Amino acid sequence: MALLSPQGLAVAPSLAAGLLFAALPLLEHLDLPHPTGTQVASALGVSRQRAYQVRDRVEEAVAGLVGSPGRPPATAPPAQDTSAVTQQALRYLMEHPGAVHRSPQRTRYSDGFRCFVLELAEHSSDLELAELADAIEVPLGTLKDWLGGGHAHIDAPAEPPNLATAPDPVTEPRIASILHAYQHWQGDFVAFCTHVQHHLRIPFGITLIRDILQAEGVRVPRRRGRRSAEERALRDQFETFMAGDQWVGDGSPIDVWVAGERYTFNLELMVDPATGAFVGASLRDTEDAQAVIEALEDGVATTGEAPMAVLLDNRPSNHTDDVVDALGDTMKIRATSGRAQNKAHCEGGFGLFQQMAPELRMDSLQLRDVARRVLDLVVTTWARTLNHRPRADRGGQSRVELYESANPTEEQRAAAREALVARLAKQERARKTLRARLDPVLKSTLDDAFDKLDLADPDGHFRAALATFPIAAVVAGLAIFFAKKRAGTLPDGVDARYLIGIVKNVTNEEEGMAIAEALWQERERFRDRAFALLHDTRDRLEEDAEDTLDLIRRLTDHALATNRKFDRVFWVRAIADVISDEEAAEHRRLFLITARRIHATHKVPYRDRNAIVRRLAALLRPIE
């Protein structure tokens, strides 16, 4: 296996990962030493998903290297006649231009062509998959992926060359030709522009073709979500003062390997945002209150005095009584929730450490305290080196020089203190308002639950946040949290924020279902014009359908063709009604055929396809 050494791979890392993944079950069966799949993927820099894909190809390739014992057959079985299948595929491509587009890098298929191939496979059960793939010029792996309901990643195609080298007149016949061609087009938009330029001989650029289709209302591109007004308004709004006025504290896990064992410590940093200086650090087993205290004390020992204020995130351990006592006259400022930029100075320090520090690994047996001491030395060396490194963006001065040369006036310090006191008072008023809204019964329930769950909430901040949710959702969230704790499925180190996330998810689910049911009831009650049109369309589809399977396909296509949630709910329920009318033994087969057709329609986002399949399964097999 020397050729597969990470120092000089003679094969692609993905192929090496696939070979090792294929060998892991055999090594495990023979009880031989072997790494885990995660270790293999991490060592080769390959994702587990990619490794599994290559493993399947390796196993398929080596399956035929060694034949079965015995004499081989005298003659190979006669090949099936696939001309009829080829003619059907050719006819479909002639009737649907753009359904298949092949470039030197990849081949792209329309959703309609994928659904056509699925139907063709259902009606050609006498053919081997390899014969069917050869007959319709679809790779065997791709065909298997479609039949299995897979969703292979498809990159956006490269933009074709623009043949419009000079302004060309936009005439009515040319516009009519483009509109007529687009009515029957089933490929992607860039391929359509290539078709217009090369096959229709209309030298329009992509932008002009897009504007023509959009002006006529036949193609409305999806708009990418923009940044919220709040996010744009808060950009670059972190307020800094003079050196030593305010520090920012945060922690990050650091791994040290000793004799093959991994030890994880918490590195707590104190950073001065005005100068970027790393003033204090602490190393502990976990990110707790003592880590904050030690980092603060280290910062005071480094600079000679405590800051006016320390900004900490909303982790409960950062706001215990011990931290408050250790801060003394130093104000404790909470970071704004949902704004990671508040801790950007610490996060930047952690990133620099990961870039500059060597791999912390010792192969000989050592005690845990030795590992911690090594990490302590590395952090100290790194921080001191970085603090004394000249900074080009600060006129060549280092962080130490900037910190020591700062000489703020009494007016500047008074202004900084006034701003910090105002910020602290504003936060306290907001917390008092939330606590005043807390229902007495709910407060008693939360106090009891927090005690039983041993959740830290020294300021009542999390309980006040939970009071903003419906009581039923809070009770359900507590039950889920209790159940997860008893089952041992809670992630390590979770706190009250995890409980708030559960309650928020329950609230969203209940609200979503309530909205869906209310929408359905209102539509049923008023039978408005849109609902009547859907019913008329469904009746027409039932009349035109040749059989049950054909009706299900038509209903599925309508469900996938709409972007309105109400319409999609109607069509999914219609599919469920048709399947439910069949014999119970047929339900599973019809459901899988429908799911396969849904996942073959790539123009619908993968998340939406999964949601449709889940909704259909819930209607066919309710569990409540």
C-alpha cells in the first residue's frame, strides 16, 4: 500500500478513500486492526459521501474480476432487441427540444426526460438495466440513480459563447421565433440561448434573450433573497473606545493528541477591540465561569489594570455570581443575540491560532497535565509573538505599542463610561420588562424545570425568553428536553439555549399546521374561484387518464409544476386519494413510483421534494 501513502498519492484521494471504505467491512469481519470511516475520510481530505460513492463504483468494478467456480457457459445469452426503446427515446427528444443537452464536461437532462425514462423502465422490465441504458444513451450509473430516487449534484453549466459581436436589429419575426421556440423548450435557460444563437441563427446575447422572455411574461426568474434591512443597518456598527476601555471575551475548544488519545481543552481569550491586542488567556477543561475569571485576571496581570467593561456572549456560565464578583467595578456587557460580529475579535484570534500553531500531537505516553502545559506554552508564545508583530494597517506599530501608547483624556474615558453604562441600563430595562410579563404559573413551572434539569440562568434571561412563546409549546418543549435527557440523546454541553430552540421548533410546527388546516378549511368553505379551477382541472385529468398509474403521474406533474403551497397541498391530497382508493397491497408500490417521479424533477428544490414525499406518506399512513 505504499502507493496510497498520503505523502505521495499515486491515485486520486477519492479513489484511495473508496478502496479503503470497501476494505473496512472485510477487516472488521477478520477482526484485524483498522481505522474508522471518519478517520479515513479526514486523513485523505475527502467527504464521507464522496467516499461512499467511489466505494460503490469500486465494488461494482471488481465484482467481475473473479468468475464463479465451474466451467463458463458455452455461449452468451442472445442480446435483446432494443430498437423499439431507442425509437421511443428518439421520438421524445424530437418532440421536446432541449430535453437533453450534452457538453464536453457533462450531460444535462430535463425533468420531463427523467420522468419519461422512469416510465420507459417500468414498461421495459424484460430488458437488463445495462441494455436499457445503452439503448437510450444514458449512463448506467445515472439510470440507477434515477430509479433509486437519488439526486446527483448538478453544477451550473458554463455560459456559452455569445455570438452577438455587434448590435443586431430586434425585429418582430425574431422575437416571435424566440417565443415560439421557448414554448416547447424543456432544457435550462443557458442551453436555450445556445440553441437560439447556433440553431436559429439569431445573434442575440443572453441578456437580451432574457429580457425578451421576461417582457413577454413567459419566463420570470427567481430572485435571490436579499439581506434584511436590519442586517445592512447593523453592518460595521461595533463600537470601540480607547485602549483598555472594553475587552471582549470568548472561548473555543482546542484538541491535543497524546499517545493516540485526544484531549480537548477550552481556550478562553480576552481581546482589546480598540487595538486588537490579546491581553489575557485561560486553559481549562470546559468553557465555564472560572475560565472567564482566569482570562480576566491574566489580562489584568498583562496590562496592569482592569477594563471599564467586558463584553461576553449569552452563555449562562458567563453571567454567574462568581463572574460578577470577579469583575468588581468592571461592567459586564452582553453580546447582541444572533450577531456573531460582536465576538469577531476573539474569533479572529482563534482563526489565527489555528493557522499559526503546529499540530499538537505527542506519540509517547504522557499525563494530561503535560498536554495542558504544552498547550499553555504554545498559546503564550503565539500571543506574545503576535502582540509584538508590526501591523501595516496601523502605521507599523504592534499591538503592544498601540496599547501602551494610548493616552486617553479624562473626557474620553468619561464618554466611554457613559456609553457603556447606558448600554448596560438598556439591557437591564429590557430584561425587567420580559420578567414582568412572565405568567406566575409558567414562572413556577420553569423554575422547577430549570432546577431539575440543572440549567444555569442566573439573571432569569432564558426563562423570560421562554415566556414569549405559547404556554403549550413551552410545556411540550420541556417534555421533549426531559425525554431526551432520560434517553441520553442530548448533545454534550447543552444549556438553556437548546431548550429555547426546541420550544421555537415546536411553536413553528404548531403554527405551520394551524395555518395549513385553517387554509384548507377556509378554501373548502368558500369554494373560491381558484379552488373551483383546481377541482375542474382534477376532473379533466381523471377523464383523460388511461388508468390509475397514468392519473397519478398527471397529478404528480401538476403538484411539481406549481409554486403555490395551497395548490401543492391540493394536488398531494388528490394523489393520496387516488392511491387510497386502490387495494392496500398496491399502496406501497404506487407510493414509491410517485416518490421516484418526484425526485426525478430536479427543477423543484430537494428540500421541497422531500416535503412533498413526507406529506404524501403522512396522508397515506397517518400515525396519529
